[in-house]
Amino acid sequence: MIAMDWQALALSLRLAALTTLILLAIAVPLGAVLVLARARWLAAVEALATLPMVLPPTVLGFFLLVLLGPRTAVGRGIAALFGHPLAFSFSGLVVGSVIYSLPFAVQPLVAGFAAIDPALIDAARLLGAGPVRLVRTVLLPLARRSLLAAAVLSFLHTIGEFGVVLMLGGDIPGATRTLSIVLYNQVENFDYTAAGRTAFLLMGMSVIALAVIYSAARRQQVWTRRRGGEHA
Amino acid sequence: MNPMIPAYMSKRFFSSTFALLLVMPLAAQAPLQAQTPLRVAAAADLEPVLPPVLAEFEHATGIHAEATYQASAMLTTQIENGAPFDVFLSADLGYPKHLIDDKLADTAGSADSITPITYAKGTLVLWARKDSHLPTPSLDLLHDANLKRLAIANPDRAPYGRAAVAALTALNLYDTLKPRLVTAENISQAAQFADSGNADAGLISLTSATTQRLQSDGTYFMIPRNLYPPIEQGLVIVTNTRQRAAAHQFLDFLLSPAIQAEFAKSGLAPAK
């Protein structure tokens, strides 16, 4: 247990939790618009939101490094706003992670929202529900599994994020040295025992956490189905 | 079709997409290679240096050589696990020595069979952008309180990173600067940190500093050689190679005076 870097673990968890919250706040409205609105140009928005999956993570990280650096207007603006450049800081990693994991939050939600019976959406609209109410009372409750999937995938994808952090982070303990960087360092330094231990703990924790989340979701699903049965 | 269901959910869309996925790999198949190239595993700092050398080698011998650029540690792990390389050009002596000890690499029958063959020596420089608010690079820059972020390569495995820490320690600056160091995965990335302006300066390789891009963006100062142990770059032949003759030819070519002189121009000091 000595080789376990708890500081890095805490940092990874904090990064993943914050990224997931921000992503859901972005992806729920975005997913709803993509499914409900019919404008053709939204296809371009959906394509853009999927784009981070195409770029190799280190390349994405490099682009962000340049974009957020002091040589672009964006970078200078951010530096003026925050008082420091975003690269090599925790806030920089949050920005990078949100972009990197965006498709993993948007895609499940779009799929979930699109699978809802359009008759229900039309009925809600006819009864006078505005877009916010529609999302809150129809889309989200009916696409609970998708919401859960979006949250879980965003979280795990951020925990396992490596290339972007490698380029944008600068390996600073407590600020940008995440668990995946520690793990990579252990492997690169031929410290396979420590690497095995770190990887095993990370995977073990993830499996336990996922099992807890999915079993809670399953219980609720069974319960809902039973209640639905009584009504029928 | 139900207007609420987007076009991409239709059956026809799915079948045509899958058909495309099946056909794509066939269309993209690479033309058959006439001859297996000599595969060279090369340390990342050689990326700006090696391509013209490989072209000259092909011109001189007719042997086509292809290089893969990676951190030396990564290449060592790959060779240990059977990567099909013929020659390994490391950025230090430690990694190729590791492979010799594991009987995975050899020195092409040279007199000293347990020490990798030194083919060049690296030079550490302090580099900063021309538009930097800090004074031009010199040892004084390292003492400057406005130097907030100094990029170095990872000292645990990158030879230039080790040299950077050794130099800072020799200057009695390591403890002061430690909180301001940003660690890059390899020496090229350290150069990117500094060139993108995210770090105020970087301790990088002369090979990076003499690339066209970094020469137009910034200036460098050579760290005095007595401040860090020599960055000797060693090469070995991967013992399992099927192209031993070609590999030996390549080795002789690298150590020839003409190529050694070319190395010197691109920032690598000659081996001897």
C-alpha cells in the first residue's frame, strides 16, 4: 500500500467529479436540443460534439496547450481573467477533460432522448409544457439509464484520461499529477510491481463503484416495472 | 418515416454504414513492400536529426531504413516485448545496457561487448522565446525571480531531464526552482512547453534548439558541460534482427566522419 499515491488518487477523483458535473450541465440541454429541434445545421453541432473522439488525446492536449497559452488571444484573455495561464494548473485540466469527455456525455443522452416515444413528447407539448419542463419531467425521467450512463462514462473516461493531461499538465504533484500519470510513470520507470498495484486498486475501486451504481439503478428499474404492472 | 426519429436511425442508413465499414479496410490496404526496411528505434531527440541521415544511407547503400521515434524507455520496453526493430539508438547508455544485460541486444562484435556503442553526445541548452519578458538566456536567467515556470524533461527517465537536474543541483538552484519546474514526458515536449509560451524557459536539447522553428522563435544558451555528466547516446543491434548485415552497415555509416560532422551541425556532439 506504500506505493499508492493517495494525493494523485484524490486529485483524479476531484477532477472526474467536477468534470462530470460540468459535462452533465452542458450535455443535458445540448442533447435535448439535438433531439427536439429539427434544424439541419444541428447535425454539424452533433458532429462537432463528437469530434474529440477522433483526435489522438495527446494531439488534442497539444492543441489546447497552444490555444490556452499566452500566444493566442484566447489564452491571454483567460490569463487576464484568472490571473494565471491555464496550462499546468488544475483548472486547465478541468477545461481539457470537459472537451475530451464531451462525446461520452452527449452520445448516451442523445440516444436515450431519441428513444423516447414521440407521442409522449407531443402530448406534453400540447398540455403546454415549455422546453425546460419537458426536459425535467419527460425526457430526464424516461432516459434515466442514459443519464446514468452519461455520468458514469464521463467520470471513468476522465479518471482514465492520459494524453491530454500529459500534454497540458506538466506533472505537478497535487495540481496536475493524476493517478493515470502516476501509473504511467511507474510503468515507464520499470516499476511493474507498483504499477500493478496501482492499476489493480484503480480497477477494483471502479468495479465496486460501478456495481453499486448499476445495482441501485436495477433495483429502481425493477420497482418501476412492478408498479407499472399493478396499474395495468 | 416517423418525423421524430432522425435519419440515422433508419434501417437503410445502418446497412449502408455497415457496408462502408466492411469495404473500407480492403480499399485502404497498403501496397506490398518490395523489401523489408531496416527498422530503427530512435530516441525522441533524434527526430529532427535522423530523417536526412536515413535518406543518405539509402542513397549510399540502397537499404531503405525507417525510424520510430519514442522515449528511450518506451522503446526499451517494446524491444523487451518483441518489437521488430533491428537497431536501437538510445538517448543514453543505460537503456541499451539494460537490453545487453538481458541478452536482447549486442554491440555488433565490438571489443567491449557489454557497453553500448556511443554514437553521439547530447548538449543541454537553456532556451527561451525572443518575445519573452525575461532577459535572454544565460545562467543569470535561472536566478531571475520572474522565471515562474521552467520546463524540463522527466528526470526519472529522460537523459536530458537528468542532466537538467544535475546542472541545477550543481548551480545550487535545484531546491529554489523545484516548485517552478514543469516536467515534460520527453525532451521534445519540454521544447513544446517553452515554445508555446506556457513555460517561461526550458532546459532542452541542442537538437531541438537548432530546429528551424525554435531558432526563429527563440534564443538559447549552452549550459557549461562541467555542470552535468555527459549525455552519451548509445546504440545497440537488436539480437533477434534478421537483417544483421544491413544493421552493421548502418552502424558504420552513423560513425563515419561525414555523418558525425552532420550530427555536429544539428546539435549532437561527435562521439569521440
